[in-house]
Amino acid sequence: VAFTANYILGTGFLTLPYAVAQTGTVLGSLALVVMAALAYVALQCVMEALARVEPCEVIAAFEPGASSPGQEVVLENLADLLREQRARNPEGPASGYGALEMEDWWRTATDERRGGRRGGPGPPCGWIAPDRRVEMVELMGMYLGPRGKTMFVIMICLYIYAALWVYAVLVGQTFASSLPLSPDTSPVLSYWFYLFIFGALVTFLTTKDITGPVMTAVNLSFAVARLVMVCVMVLTLLHGLLSVGRGGEARIDPDPAPLYAPAGMFQMLPTAIFGFIFHHAIPTLVEPVEMKAHVQGDFALTILLVLLGYLALCTLSVSLFGGETLPAVNLNWEEYSPPSEVMGLLVRSFVVFFPAVSLICTYPLQSITLANQISAVVPGAPPLVSRLLAACPPIVASALISDLSFVTSLAGICGFFIVLVFPCLLQYTSKAYMERHVPGSSPTHYTSMLTRSPVVVLFVGAIGAAMAIASLTMILKDTVVES
């Protein structure tokens, strides 16, 4: 749970308080809850598609053209697979069933198939995720075909480019705001200077092999520190609010944020979904887990804990800083000054600079991941060229456009497709495939009341596509108007 929570957090949570301040405390908080609920449904969709990998492979092996000996053999193999999965999941719903019940199931399913009827009885055991590692791209190719797989890879590339853009802007703004070159130096010049230093460093690291135990240890340390940072931010916000009117510091915000500001929703929604993106990594996160029957509950708990953390951070930040909430809320801690000067220095330095320092490691790793995706789309591209194409464009884009909320919204628009659209398509197509060949065989261990209905699944996917299109339209419209 802690590892997944850290994976979800990243640095996107730093932009959420500003989005809530622009949307209104109540409306922004409601948007976070809705995005978390949609992300949970999409989580179930991915888990169902993952659980159907093995039975779909069995069915595909006996499809016409694959020397099929008949539907009975398909069902016998599915029954054998159910027995194997029951052995892997002894505490699951299959524990009370024996070979006779499984035999009855596949014979009944065969009768249903021969009779041309739909909706036969489900298997006595819901399918669970396979033990072997299955990449998300593999799922896309299996259920959506080559075109769907290519579209997903392109969307992942666009998302990583946008995320790297966010990282570069955040680093440049952090150091330009906290450590300007001189009192008389233009903030833009300071921003470009630090962006150049950061770009040169991360580009160099991207071209090197930085994987290994040392980098793993560094990333683990940063993961722990990120969770500590969130706790420190919440505690200092509580202290600041409790100090108001009790002899403590004066209230920081001269311009309290509104409760409702619907005009900010088109910025809030993509920023909120950006804070819940991890669905493309679910198969990778599931693979090392031993009790795969319980992993969906762990993910659901993680989403709930992350949501509570977001709500605490956003509501407290907006209550204390109001209209002065910055696009990267950690920069508001530059003014943190508790009675203890030493404590103030430590907290300020940690909250303000840690995100930027951690991105020195995160940026090259993400760039290497993006380079691998580029190589998949453009076979034959030299590895060095792919890595440079991954690392350099976001730095150049950051020099041209440094509006953090705008860039985060672009990443969130890609996130709508990654979190909502593609997972729902996976669930729908995988279920349809199994039902077409063996009616009643599609239920999985992870199927719920929500995902049992195709209407709900398609509705969530359609909502994701609609929000992406609406948000992109409004962002482009606002950009043209400002220009």
C-alpha cells in the first residue's frame, strides 16, 4: 500500500491545492472525490482484464485455424486452469468446489453453447491475475489489437512528455524563486539558468545506465522522504491554522479562496486525474504480489488513503493561504517561520527543495522509460537517439512555456485516457471475447456490482473521453484569448 501510494503521489500532488483554490474549496474537494471514484472503477476494469489473460489464451489456442479439436476440449482446459487457480488461491471462492462441480460447470456451459443461449452459469471460481508478469502494452495488444496497442503507446509517450515538462518547470521555478541569482536578476533569467543546469544534468544521466542497487536504494529513500514530506506539510498547516488568533502568526491570505468557482473546473479535473494516475503500471505492481486475490482491495485502500491525504493537504492549504496559494504549493513554505529558527530552516529547506532534488533521479528514469516506448513505435532507432529525443524536448518546452498549472492540465488530459478510457475498453473487450466463445465464463474474482454492467463500464470510459475533449477545448480557448 505504501509503495503504491508513493507511486501515485509523485509530484502531482503539489499542484492540487492551487487547482482547488481556483475552483473553490467545496467544488474542488468534490472533484477530487469523483475522480477517486472513477479511478477505482477503472482499477477494477484493469484487474478484470488482467485476470482473463490465461483463460483467453486457452480459448485462443482452440479458435478456428488453430487445429481446434472442439469446444469440449476448450472447456476441459478452462476447467484445468480453474483447478490451478484454485490451488494458487486456496482462500478464494473456489475453496468449496471440487472437480465434480468444475466438470458440471463446463458441461453446462457446453450445453448452453450448443443451444445457442447466452448468459450461462459462471465458473465456480472467479479468474485471478496470473503469476507471470504481463505488461500493460501486452494487454492492449491482446484485447484491442495492433491499432489499440499503438494508440496506447502513443498516449503513454504524450503523457510522459507532459510529466517531464511538469518536472522541468517545477525545478526551474523552485530554484529561481528560492535562490535567485541576485536581487536585481530577472526571475525569468534565473529560471532559464537553473533550467539549463537541470537539463544538462538529467540529459547526461539519461544517456547512462543508471539502473542498479544504488539507484534502487536512492529511489526507496526518496519514496520514504516523500511520504514524510506530506506529513510535515499537513502538520505545519495545522499548526499555522491553530496559531491564527492565538498569539501566533497573522493569517497569510488577504484574499480567501471561494467555496464554489465553476469556471476553474476545466483546470481542476485534469489536475485531479493527474493525481490518481497509476493504472498503466497495475500489471507490473501486481506481478510480485503473492496473494493476488487480495491485491484489488489493497489498491482500493491505497486510493482511499491518497484521497484523504489530498483532501487534507488541499483544504488546509487553501484555508491558510487562500488566494495566495501558489501553483506549486510547497513554495508557500518559503514564508514558514515558527518560533524556532532552526526548525523553520529545516522545514523550509525540506519542503521547498526536496521535490526538485528528487526529480534529478526521477527525470532520467522516466526519460529512459519514454525512450523504450519510442523505440517500440520506431523500430531500429539508435538507443542514444531515442534517449535524447525523450529527455531534451521537455526541457526546450519548459524554456518556452513555464505555466505549471497549464502544463499539469496537459498531462491530466492524457491521464483521462490512461486512467479511464483504455481500462474500460480492456474490460469490455476481454469480457466480450470470453462470453462470445464460452457464455457465462467471464466473471473474475475482481468483478463487482459496478463492473458487472457493461453500461457502467462504457459510461465511465465515455466520461473520461468527454472530460479530456472538454478540458483540452477550454484550455486551448483560454490560451488563444490570452494571446
